[in-house]
Amino acid sequence: MVIPQSRRFIDYHDLLAIKELDAISVCTPNLLHSQITVDAFRAGKHVLCEKPMAMTGAEAQKMNDAAAKARKKLQIGLMNRFRSDANYIKKLVAEGTLGNIYYARCHAIRRRGVPSWGVFGQLDKQGGGGVIDIGVHMMDLTWWLMGCPQPVAISGATYRTIGNTPGHAGCFGAWDWKTYTVEDFAVGLVRFKNGATMSIECGFCVNLDKPDESVHIVGDKGGAGLSPLSVQLEASGHLLDCTPNDIGTMDLFLAGKKASNYDTEVASFCRAVLDNKPVHVPGTEVIWVQKMINGLYASAKAGKEVAIK
């Protein structure tokens, strides 16, 4: 049922008390994702929760448990899974065109890209910096394209040399360097149960020449990359660099209408609720991405590889 007028609330529990409301979207700082989501399920609502799923794997598990108990939908806002170019690569992997996927790399790098609004630079409210905010997008997309192999261990390192010092340019304007307690830049290597590996580079501030949000998947028969879309194959004794044409837009949920990845994400969630179908980005999958993020931070702190359970 459509709520007849726009309403605002000081306490989100008042929102959850509206009986006619079927679903909510959680768009708060990361610190609040888990508790609001759990409370929403207790109130009988479906939930579309923004990325990252939570602050920790334990919080993410509470969300999944509450969704299962309430028999409600939980979708995480990782809109890159709705990209048409990504879904083309997903088909290549599924069809075996690239062979056995044994390596992948993902980049989510900004030269000076600290958000100048909100609490993005505050560790206690966000759980981290570039890894948990923008790296989560590319990590999830890469892992999903690989076929969601089970991660078993990760090694990582984090650096903070720019964000907490004054006098820097920012593509989003000046940020509050005095309250900046998250990492500028991070690197990592994930090992999976099937023997595959994934390397990670991401951060808000790093002295590289240009922003980079890219993915590359490597198989024993070929490879494929995003941003830009490319495919690497071998045929008739020659190496081929291919540029697929006419990929179009992903219209699984909007029936051919031109829309952004975010629009498609929201439409897919609504369709899953209305038709009682599985969501496209389930919390039961994304919890592993959360564990990889937390594992990278834990490894950086410990100075050694850590297990992912």
C-alpha cells in the first residue's frame, strides 16, 4: 500500500510501526545497518540495505538470521551486479569461454577522493575507509564474477599518510582531516578454497595517476575486464583482444526501459518482494564479502595472513 503523504521521523521505530509498510531501505552510516535491519525484520518488513552489509561479519550474520526467522527478503545495495557489461562477463564465465578462473584483481582507487560530507572518515561509525566504502563494490563484483568461491584466508596492508593531515586538494572538496581515522589506501590478497586468488587495491587517497575502478578475471582459456569492457582470447594461433558491441542495458527488471544500475537494483528488490522470488544480491552471499573486508583489516593490524571462517 502506498503511504498517502511524505512523513519524517525522529525515531526509526515509528517508521517500522506503520502496518501498511511492506519494505524499507536502510541508507544510514554503517554503524546502524545491522540493528535497523534486524529491527525491521522483527517488525515484519523486507529490507534493502545499502553497502557495506554491516561493520562486521557477526553483525551481518545477525541480519541474515533475522531475515530467515521473519521469512523476509534481504538484499544488499551492490548495484554493480546489475551492470550489463558485468553480466556479459558472467555469461562468458558460465559458458566456459574463459575456462577455469584461477585469478582476479580489483581496483577501487581515488587519488584524492575522500567524501567531504557525512562520517566517511570516522572509523567508529564506518568501520573503515576506502575498502569498506568503495572497495566493497569492486570486491563483490569480482568475487561474484569468479563464481563466489569460498574465501579461506587473506593478507593485507593499510596506509594512512594523507587523509589525516591538512592542506590537501579534494575532488569532493575539503574533508575534516582532524576527525579522519580510516585508511587512505589498502592492498590485499585473498586465497579461496578452490585454489584461486584475488588481489585488491583500493583507497580514498593514493598518489597514482588517475582514478581506477576496474576488474579483471583470468582463466586458463581467456580473460575479461571491466572499465573498459574487454575480452582476451586465443584462436587459430593468434592472441585476440576483443571489444564486445551492443551489450545494451540489463532489463531483467525494468522491461527494456533505460535505467541506471541503481534504478535496476531497486526495481529488482521490489520485484522480488512482489513476486516472492529470491533477491539478486542476497545477504547470505554478501556476508562473505564482509568477512573478506574485515579480514583485510585484521591482517593489516596483525601483520600476517589471517583465516576467513
